[in-house]
Amino acid sequence: MRHLTATDIAAFERIYRLNLVNGLPGYKPANLVGTRAPDGQTNLAVFSSAIHLGSDPAVLGLVTRPTTVPRHTYQNIKDSDGCYTLNHVPFNLAGPAHYTSANFPDEESEFDRCGFTAAFRDDFPAPYVAESAISIGLRLREEHPIFNGTVLLVGTVEHVYIAEKGLRDDGTLDLAALNTTAISGLDGYHEVLAPLRFGYARPGQVPAAVKN
Ligand SMILES: Cc1cc2nc3c(=O)[nH]c(=O)nc-3n(C[C@H](O)[C@H](O)[C@H](O)COP(=O)(O)O)c2cc1C
């Protein structure tokens, strides 16, 4: 087994390090973040950093890269009363979703360039992705700067839209049925299988450990 230390990682060539470290968390969710500038220009970008931060109230986090260079997503969120949307990437559109990460000029919308449809729903100012089977409307509540220059954006969930077949009777989401995508590293997109489910774990239900 290969052993890598912090010193080894720091000494790697930049792209090698980027590839390696981006894979360390394992599979990540694939989301398209939809925003709109005050002049009406829409923006769409793939993000793999969405995390659950709490259910009551419903709070999700998103990590944005250092804002030392202009970030349309971040700026639009700040300029539009904190509103943005998260839209799960349908696996059949993983390629177009990936290309939203290209550096398009201000006046070009990734919705148009990458072939997604902007949908405006229930008076929310940020655009949803019509092709997504799950979309969430969020409002920025807090920003936490991280020591390395990235920023954790903490948003409260204001709206959720789910295709009926993806919502089970117990409230769990059937992400496989919805064709939602998982990401590995910076350019790997995975189709997912139906899960094995075990329910809420109680001590009395834990089987005796099996030794190989
Ligand atoms: C697979 C993948 C995952 C990404 N995840 C993030 C992320 O979590 N946070 C982030 O700031 N950028 C992420 N990016 C980069 C953005 O998609 C990219 O910087 C995009 O151009 C941002 O656009 P903007 O300037 O319109 O905000 C990711 C890119 C790829 C390809």
C-alpha cells in the first residue's frame, strides 16, 4: 500500500496533486448551481461540494473557491438577496453539466451554451434547471471563510421540487430512480445503482461481528 505524507502531497506537481486530493473525499454529489445577476443574466456552474448541515431547519452548505478572482456564482448570490438553486445532474446530461465549469465570458450564459433550460418558479429570483429531477431553492444565511481562501456558504432551503417517482413514502429520496449522478475527483461522473438500505441503526439490531 502506498503511504503519502503531507510533505509528499505538497511536493507533487500541481495537476497531479489537484487530481489526487479531489478524489480523497470519495464520491460527491453532482449539482448545478443556478444564479441570476441583477441585469437578468443567468449563470450555471457544476459544484461537487454540497453538504447536509442540518434538517430542522433544512440547511445545506456549498464550498466556493477563493473569491480573489471574480466568481459569477458567488457574486450573483451576493447581488440577488442571497438566492441560488441546486439542481441534481441527470446522468444523461453529465457531459453538458461538466462543461458548465468552463470559463465563459460574463455575457454568455452556461444555460444556453451547455443546453440547459432555465425555469423560474414561484417568484424565486434564481433559475432552476428544468432538466433536473430534483431542484432546491436556497437563501444564503452565513458565510464562513476557510483558512485556505475557500468560503463555506451556508444556505437555508426555501423550496424543493422533486419528480414524484423519486420521493418514497418514508421521505427518503430514490436518487437512483431519478438518475442522479455522483462525481469522483474533478472529471469523473458516475451512474448510481439502487442502494442497500438498513434503516435506523439500533444497538439491539447489530449482528455479531463476522470475522474473516
Ligand atoms: C466536477 C467539478 C466540481 C466542481 N465543484 C466546485 C465546487 O464545489 N466549488 C467551486 O467553487 N467550484 C467548483 N467547480 C468549478 C466551477 O464549476 C467553475 O469554477 C465554474 O466556472 C464556476 O463558475 P462561475 O465563475 O460562473 O461561478 C467544479 C468543477 C468541476 C468540473
